[in-house]
Amino acid sequence: MSHRIKKVFSDNRKKLITFVTGGDPDKQNSKKILETIIQNGTDIIEIGMPFSDPMADGPTIQLSSNRAIKSGANLNTIFEISKSLRKNNDNIPIILMGYYNVILHYGIKKFAKKCSENGIDGLIIVDLQPEEDSELYKEIKSHKIDLIRLITPTTTKKRIKIITSNSSGFLYYVTITGITGQKSGDMEELRKSIKNIRRCSNLPIVAGFGINNKKQVREVCKIADGAVVGSSIVKIIEKEFRNKNLMLKKIKNLILNLKKGTTK
């Protein structure tokens, strides 16, 4: 397990995990957005790797990926952003989230090396199954980078055992069986699912997809070890990216409010 991820989950506090697409709306402002998020209380950041065909993402995240690509963002941009963040934030875990094609195109060995050099702690690859991940898993493990798995409400107990057998860092439970940011999951279903997962793994479990406000964060954190919020942040970027100061102010206020949901 990455030492940063291990340290973050070493206490009993609930965690706020936040997602934005790297390079949205452009490289410079993406850095400022992530710095604002970190400064105002997020525990872990997920940076989306821009991709032209994001099948698991709703319209909000798709548009953010399009804006990033239009601004010229690619994996090298993401590594530059991460390197810049590490200058002032050595403790916060940085997770890259995205699709396997992006990594294959870049080159697996080169990608793993760059992740290590630029302070990346973990990966969430939404379309990579355990049966197909041996090459990537081997490379990132040698650099002590975690492979964080997604588990959905439809994942069977047998499948959970397979998924968790070579997972590390933490587990990401998808609260809905759809696409990001569309609707919130059912709490009772979440409770049962988290209980089943804990029978198979001792890793921390966070829950995300469709979580947008303090109330939802609080409800999820009663059951899981943390909540992931993405679409509500990205919507602010979409609406206000032409007014940078207002955009950063709104993001700051949102993060401060979401963070309150992680406390009792």
C-alpha cells in the first residue's frame, strides 16, 4: 500500500475524496482548482485522465474531458500537474482515474515510471478487469503504486473475492449501476453491500458516483470509510470557468461544506 494512502486511513476519521478531470479547463487553472480543493480539506484527490470516449461517465464528466482535450491536455499534462502539486503537498494521496486505452497508448512501463516520478499513489482503471491486469499490476506494484478496484451493486460475492484478491490502497464502491453523477444510491443497499465486501477484504471502502452534497456525504460516511464527490465540483468548472475567481470561490465553499459531512 502507498505510504500516503496508508497514513490517511490510519485513523478512524471519515474521508472526503474529490474528483476533477486533469487539464480542465486548462493546465494552469486545473492546478489552481486542485490546490484550492487540497487547501480546503479534501483527504484524497482523484485526477481524471482525459479520454475521448469515457463510457462510464455522465454528461458532466464527458464535457470536462472534452474541455481538457480541447485545451491540449494529455497524460504528460497530468504528470506535470501532479509534480506541481507535490511541491507544496507531499502528504495527500493522488489517484489517477481513467481508461486502460490511455495507458496502453502511452506505454505501460513508461506510464508506471512516470507515475512513480510524479508522486502518484494509486490508479483506478474503470474498464480493466482483474483477469486482464497482470502486466499493469506487475509494473505499478514494483513502484509501490496501488491498484484500486471498483465494486458495483451487481457484483457477486464470488466476484468480490476475485476483485479484492489483488487490490490495494482502498476499494471504491459504486453506489449506482449507471453512469457518474446521475442519481444517488439506496442507503440500505449500500449498507448490505459494504458488509459483504468487508467479509472479503480488510481494505478501507469508499463510496462514490451520484454523491453531490453534504447530506449525502454524511449518510454515506455512516456506512463507508469515505465518500467520493466529483460531478458537483465539475459542474462549477463547467458553469464558471470563464470567471476564474468566482469558480475558485465556489469550489472552495463546496469543499468546506462537503467536508462537514465527514464529521459526526
